[in-house]
Amino acid sequence: MAIPHLELTGVSIDFPSPQGPFRALQNINLKIDQGEFISVIGHSGCGKSTVLNIVAGLYQATKGGVILDGKEVNEPGPERAVVFQNHSLMPWLSAYQNVELAVKCVFKGKKTKAEMKQWIEHNLSLVHMEHAMHKRPDEISGGMKQRVGIARALAMEPTILLMDEPFGALDALTRAHLQDSLMDIHTELGNTVIMITHDVDEAVLLSDRIVMMTNGPAATIGDVLSVELQRPRNRVALADDARYNHYRHEVLSFLYEKMNKQKKDTVNNKKDERENLVRLEKRKRKGEKAA
Amino acid sequence: MEINGITMKSANSIFDRIASSIKSVREMDPKQLASVIIKGTLVPLTGIVAFLVIWQLGASRIDTSLGKFPGPAEVWTQTSNLVDEHNNVRAKEAAFYERQRKRNEEKLAGDPNAEVTWRDYTGKETFFDQIWTSLYTVMTGFLLASLIAIPTGIMIGLSSTLYMAVNPLIQIFKPVSPLAWLPLVTMVVSALYVSDEPIFAKSFLNSMFTVLLCCMWPTLINTAVGVVGVSKDLNNVSKVLRLNWWTHVRKIVLPSAIPMMFTGLRLSLAIAWMVLIAAEMLAQNPGLGKFVWDEFQNGSSNSLGRIMAAVLVIGFIGFLLDRSMLMLQRFVSWDKSMVLR
């Protein structure tokens, strides 16, 4: 059997809290192949960012581990580039200089100055930011900042591209443009991408597989859905596609029916418990009265 | 121009700002323009005039042992006296040097190998000389304090252990008044600075060190806060890029901390100027503080007026120092969310 590109085995993580260790994730198992586009979706607070941070090496799993290309992952590195939710650009550097910082760190000694310049400009043009590359973050819009963040991550030539709700803070139109850009980049470069998202449509449109997480605490992988839609995918054409809608239905049903049922069950259980206690109290009092 | 990755905006930006404000003025309609000018100049002017009137009325009612409390007219007279005195002394000095030069020339003309002596003019310092002395004393003290406070602030910001070690000392020494430091500084300087040909006057060193001890705390504390407050996201970027410690400090921590650092510097300069005047009075450094003290000891009928004139000059110089610091801060600070005024 081929060694999977990225493998998470039995990953669990506890966070110390005043009430004792808080188990955020429980027994996460996932195998990802080279070139796959994976979306992770789930309710707020279920630990999606935590999974990403463990793969990135920013957190250490308490149990289990992450193996990339046969090597264990336990610290951050440029081969697992991260695109953060808040672009995280240096406010005192221009867009070009922000990408340059990453390129200089990763390719020091391996590329000449001219090659570096070309590489930086190539990545900025991949995200359509050539015209504004010498502007500072406070001079460009949120969408443009996020694009520069993506360019910076791509410029590190990562084995895996990790994206933490990259389009969450953007309006619908900008999001649509950036999703299309991301699909083009993914087709052109063939890199592995793990993306966290809240948006069901985004997940179905962009991914090869959707990983759906259960509610926290002690969240785990509830279900993995394979999206077998032909690439390149056109959002307008897919709007009427039966399979696209079926996939959407599956994800929505998982999130809003199964997960909510879980919530309701716990609520109902608590209600039943309370009613039982009240009944017992009444019987006891009747018993005392009779005696 | 790049320093530590911060691209300094060129002077063009100042011209751009002036140009854009001129442009916006030209685009205003005349009524709006008139109201802006009137508001901008008339209102502050009214405030100043009202203050002068109240001052004059109040002053004429206060009788002190040295004569009436000086009103604005009296202060104006004294100021022009000070200017005249300064010009007189300068003229005398020029004349002295001229006579000396002529004398020595004649000597050399008569006998080319004769010994000529060049003496320095030993006249009394004028008011403006004293202003200059105060300024270079405060700048020396402030710059030395910054040279100590900024690296220390960075060190304690980066290491929480160092911070816990140094913090109690900061909290204890921060509130100490300059007048309490001065005797200690004087004793130490006179014990350690023993030389036959001193470059620096002892009074200068005493004032300068007192200023240093009192004004370094805001810079130290604010630099530490700036270093500690580097955004978590930027720290994560640094971890992903696997930056070594030195690069991390140089490229991420220091530029992040610069806005807070400059806030600290501005506070420190304001404190330094205030401390200097007090220190000069007691250390007898020939600056504005000494001027006020001498006038007070002198007790002539002009004294209060001259002291009042000195007070206004001290305030005005403090204002100019603060404004220069503000301009420097605007030039260097990248943080657009900080309102700088």
C-alpha cells in the first residue's frame, strides 16, 4: 500500500484549564493523498482550527501524531505554510516585502537575487496583485490583504497549504473571485490543500473530500464525504447540477440535523432527569405524609 | 530609505500633505474657507487675549515684597531688556576680540617671534546663552537615558524572567523626585570625576545625571510593553518561517514595538525638561534654572518680571521639544490606528 502523503493517527489534544484538562479533540484519524483538496467543516468551537494548528506544528497533540511523507510533524515549518484568518501581514512592510521576507527565509542561498525577485513577482501575479505590490497593508482592502497572505504561503513552495477560514472576513463577491483563483492555482500547481471553512457551498465547490467534524468538546471526525465532481468546476453551471445539490444536502443534513439532534438529545436527557427527580421527591413526600 | 525593514517615508510625504491641504483649501467655497480661518485663528486668539486681560487685572492687585506682581506689559518690557542685554554683551565680546587681534598683530608685526596670548572673553552669560546651556544639557541627559532605557526595555520585554527580576527596581525608583537624587549625584560626581583639566563642568554633569535618572523610566516601561505586545499572529508567522532568535527580534519584534517606544520617548523628553529646570536651580548649572534662582536671590524690582519671562520661555521651549518629538513619531510610526497629536 502506498504511504499516504499526510496521515493523522489517533490525534487527541488536551488543554490545561482551572477545572482540569479540557479535551478539545478526540481520536482524529485521517489519511490525505498528494494533490488532494480537503475541506474541514463543522460548527463553531468544534476544534477545526486546533486540528489545523496541530498539522502546522503550532500545537502538540497529547495523544497520537501527524506524519508527513514518513516524517513526524512536531514543529512549524515552511513546508506546511499557513494562511491565517487575519492575514497576519507585517503592517510596516509593503505587500512585495512581506512575500520577500518569506522567500528570503526559505530560499536563502538557493536562489539568486534576480531569481527571488522573479519568484516573488510570479506568486503575486498568481493572486492578481502585481499592480498593488508596493502598497502597504493599510493601503489595500481586506480581500487584497488575504491575497497577499496566500501569495506569501505559496511563495514558500509548501508541501501542504493550510488555510484557516481564509475567506471568512470577506464579502461574497470577493470570496467568489478568490475561490476561483484558488481553484486555478490548485489546478496549476497540484499542491495539497487543507482548508477550514464555515461555508457549505465553498466546501462542496472547492474540495475533493469534505471532512465533517462533530461538536466539541472531545470532537472527532463525524463523516468524510467524497465530492466527485469533474474539474474544472464552474459555480454557475453547478448551481443546477443534481449531484452538487445532493452533496450540499449531505453536508447540511450532517451539520443541522445530526449535530442538532445530538444537541437536542443531551437537552432532552437533562429534561428527563429533572422530571424523574421531581417524581421521586413527590413520592417521598407522599410516603412521609402517609406514615 | 530602509532601516530595519521599515521604509521611512521620504520628506515628500510632508510636502504631499501640505500640497493636499492647499488643494482642499482651494476647493472649499469662500464662506466655508472664511469660517475655517476665523475658527482656526480667532478662537485661540480670543483665549489668549482673555487670559492676558485676567492676568493684567489680577497682577495689578497683588503687592509683593519685590513690588507689584508682573503683568503682561511688565513681562514684555523685561523680555526686551533681556534681548538688549544679550546684544550688548555680544557687541562687547566682538570688540574685545577685535582689540585682542589688533594688539597681537601689532606685536607680531614688530617682532615676528614674540609670544602672543589669546584669551577667551569672560563676560557674564546672557539669557540666550543660558537657554542654549539648558538645551544641550537636557538633550545629553535624554539621549543617554534613551541609550540605556531602550535596550533594557527590549531585554525585559523579551524575557519574562528578566522582567520579574527588574520590575521591582523600576517600581521603586520611578517615583523618586529629582531633588532627592541631586545630593547623591553631586557627591558621587565630585568623588569620581577628579581631573586637573575637566572637559565637563561638574554642574553640567550633576544636572545631566539627575535628568537621566528621572527621565529614563517612561521609555523603559513603554519599550517593554511594546515588545511584549507583539501580535500573536506575527509570532506564528515567525514560527512557520522558522526565524532564528536574532532575525525574529530584528525583523518582527523591534518594528512592532516602535510606536510604543516613541510614545515612551515623548513622555521621557517632557519629564526631562521639567526635571532639568529644578536640577539646574540646585546644581547651579548655568542654564534657565540658574537664571530663575539668581533673579529670585537678587530681589530687584525687575526680578519677578524677568522670572515670569523665563517661565514663558521655558514653557515655549517645552512645547517646541514636544512638537519635534511628535513630528519624528509621525515620520517613523507605521501604526495608523494610533492617533498622534
